[in-house]
Amino acid sequence: MAANMRNRSDFAETFAVHTALRHALARKLYGSDARTHKAATGLVKSLESDRSIYGRQLKMIGLMSKGVTIQQVVKSLRCSRRTIFRYLNHLEDAGIQVTLEDGRYKVPKDMLKLLKK
């Protein structure tokens, strides 16, 4: 399952799973079940990594909170322009408002509150 989630591009669905796992880990809801705790921790780390689509999308949102050009995102994420536009489409499909002002892509500042750990 972890590999499937890491390679999925449905931002909204992955965001929900990621948030639920982080919440459960923070509240110690796994209690004494060490195997489940370890699996949840591993999945969170996998989702947040630069190797996952979701992790790169999170990084892109962080960059866009300050305003960023496509070229800056390409350089930061080390991927193609086409991939960046595909990620932008995924974010917009998930309901995230992405705006383009003076050649810089931006997301609302309050979007970062949702992504805080």
C-alpha cells in the first residue's frame, strides 16, 4: 500500500491519509502496537519524501506560498516543466487556488496552515 500511495497523484486523497496518519501519531493513538506505529511512521516519511509525487507537491506548495516562477520550481524539484504543470493541475483538481501574478505562481498563505506538522 505504501508504494501505491507514494506513486498516486490524487492530492486530495493522499492529503487526507497523510493528515490522518500525522494526527494519529501525534496523539499516540497506536498505543502499544509497535508494528502499526512503525508502519504509520514509515508511510508518513515516504509520503513526505521528495521521491513521492505528494512530497514534491507539498514542496511546490511551500515554494508557491512565497511566489515562484516555473523555472524556479523546475530547478528546486529537479523535474520537467511538463511535470510541474501536471502537478499544478493535480493541485487545482484538489481545490487549491493557484494564481499567476507577474509570472509567479502563488497559493493563499493560509494553505500553509493545513500543511504544518
